[in-house]
Amino acid sequence: MPWLPLLISGVLCLALCVYLAGKRPYRSPQSVAVNYDHWTRDGLLERLWGDHIHLGYYGDPPRPQDFRASKARLVHELVHWSDLHKLPPGSRLLDVGCGIGGSARILARDYGFQVLGISISSQQIDRARALTPAHIPCRFAVMDALAMPMADGSFDAVWTVEAAPHIADKQRFANELLRLLKPGGQLVMADWNQRDSRQQPLSRLEQMVLSILLEQWGHAAFASMEAVQEHLQASPHGCVSLHTADWSRATFPSWPEAIREGFRRPWAVLSLGSAAVVKGLREMPTILLMAWAWRRGLLRFGVFCAERAGSDGGDGSTARRPPG
């Protein structure tokens, strides 16, 4: 049947055109809110990813691990890498970009922090409140990360994971994170960071892939790890004891595992109806492109910890090795 390859090619081309046409570009903070409201309301992301809408930690070198357990592990690894666990119980912690509250609940339940989680998505905040037992000291509020109304120095620690790509003004974001810390307070940050194009220019193919990734998941821009450090160090609120690490290898399995999870737990998708199946399939090209970008070093998983100036710290920055 000589027509069959042509038919398959035509279907694939049509599918690709539909995928590229169905872009969800960043237009404003409100467009981010709308996207996350939709992703939360239909329940698909929670059904597949659980409480944590972030990557998992698989070790370095990576080892097989349950998909959802790897996400909880990332929280614990980041807490211990940054020495956040050394803060006393009852410390006030702000989770910026808290999703449906998975990390906030761990930070409150397992480390005794008083946690305020914020998201620009009202649907995420409603779901976070519904999932949080009354005895866990977590509060949640709808808030724009560039316009947080809390007073300077309101928190002992600020935590943010995979939120910065949705924010256009990176310097203002860094300023806000440090402003809300008390002097000597601790910032812990993890994010998707692109390769520094000043050191190695991006090829035309890499530029195209980054453009697709930004438009498909409503991101404003990816910053390099170097740029994040520069933004923190340029803040008028002062940044000291800055440490960084690259956890790309330890988080890479999250991408193929995100696809496998749909096949391991098909009822999680099928029970939501045909629209969820179509949506799940629609996200696969973006996940595969993310995996490609990770392998190529185009995108990295950068982790950062720092203190707000005003205690007894110096002003150096160093790199820490990731845990095994």
C-alpha cells in the first residue's frame, strides 16, 4: 500500500501544525494565571504528577525511583543541600509559586516551618487549601510575585521552585525575594535555566526550540544560572553567601518518566474523558523537547541558596556539589 506512508506523513504533519498553532504564549501575569487555572481545574496534571508540579530528584548518578516519590525527594534534597533544615521550628517561610501546596506541606509538616504559599492562580490556591489538613501550619494566598504586599523582612526563609520562567522582570523578582527576607534570612531557589549565550551562542535550532518551549507552557523567559546570580548580587537589598549547583543530571529522568507515568496509570487519564486523553497527548512533544534541551545542555536545573545581607556574612559566591 504505497499510499500508507504518505497518509501517515500527512497525519503527522497535520498534528504538528495543530500543536504549533495551539500556542500558549506569555502575555502578562494574567495569562499565567489563566493557564494554571485551566490546568488545575481539569485535574489532569494532579492526577499524573500528584501534589508536586515540579521535577523529581533521582540522584547523581540517577537511580530508578517512583515518579511521585522523586518529587518529594527533591524537596528534602534541596532543604538539606541549602541547610534550610538548620532553621528552628516555627521559622516563617514564604513559598513563591506554591502550586497546589505539595512542597509547602512538606516544609511545614516535616521541618516545622510556618508556611505561607502564594500563587497567581486562584484555582491552585483553592486546591492547595482543600488538600491541606487543618493541623499543618500552612496558609495560602493568591498573589503576584512582583507585587507582594508583605513588609520588608517578613520571613526567615523564602523558597521558590520552577516559578521564575513565568516572570518577565527577573531583576525585580530577585529584589522581591530578598526584600521579604529578614537580615540574615535564607533564600532557596531552583529553576530551569538556559545555557549562557554570552559564553556559547545559541544555534538557530536551539533558538527555535527555546521559542517553542516558551510559547507552549506560558513562560516569559528562561534566565541563565549566571544571570540569576547577577540579579541576586545586584539587588539593593543585599545578597551574601550565594551558593549554586547544577542538578540537571539528577532531574533529567523526570522528563521520560512524565510520559511513562501516563502509560503506567492510564485510568488517571481515561477517567477524565476523551478531552484529557487529547490534552495528555498534546503535552508530549513539549516534554520530549524539554528532554532534548536537557541532554544538550541547552536547559539546566540550577539550584541557588543565599542570605540577605545584614548579618555577619561575607559577599562571596561559590558552587556546591549536589548530593548523591
